[in-house]
Amino acid sequence: MILSVHPKLPMRNKAVTQAYYVEQLGFQLVGTQDYPEYLMVKKDAIELHFFLFPGLDPLQNYGQIYLRTDAIDSLYQYFLERKVAIHPNGPLETKSWGMREFSLLDPDHNLLTFGQMLP
């Protein structure tokens, strides 16, 4: 039985990635041991993992994940209050396919899209 998935995304600099996810997005560190080339963070019911890829060209990074939420408007507002940059092509909007979505780019240009299904 599969219980969960933990996406693994590339990062160029662990300190920068950790600061973005913990200080800006409100994630928490996972575990008690620090691995120099690996980072694990969690928020609510999800966990994200990052592997060190110092040679990553962020403009050539196609890393992306879709995160479902049941509180899209308050999550969007939370990020705005924390001055998190919203993707220029991804402001909060209702899509024709029945989802309300917005997107962020992390420091390594991993695309994070948040979505909530409309009733």
C-alpha cells in the first residue's frame, strides 16, 4: 500500500533553499540529522526533499510539483503577507478546468503550483 509521496527537487545552495522554504513559506525541517547535500522540509501533510545540484542552471530547470490545498485563498494571502514573490504568470485565479490556482518559483526555479478544486 502506498501512503505518501515525497518529491525530490534540485537545489544549488542548501542554506538559500532552506531559508526560502522555512522562513518564507513556513515549512519546518524534518529529522534531527543534518545532511550537507540533502534537505527535507514539511508543511501540514506534505514533505519535500531537495538534493544538492550545484551546477544547476535555474533557467533550464524543469522541476515542478502541484500541491493541493483546501484553503487556497488564505494560503495565497499568507504568502503575500510574507512578501513571497508570486510567479508573474501564476497569480491566483480560477481556471477553466475547475481549479483555483497560483504558482511560485523557488530560488532554483522549481515551479510550485498550488490548487484547490472548486465545489
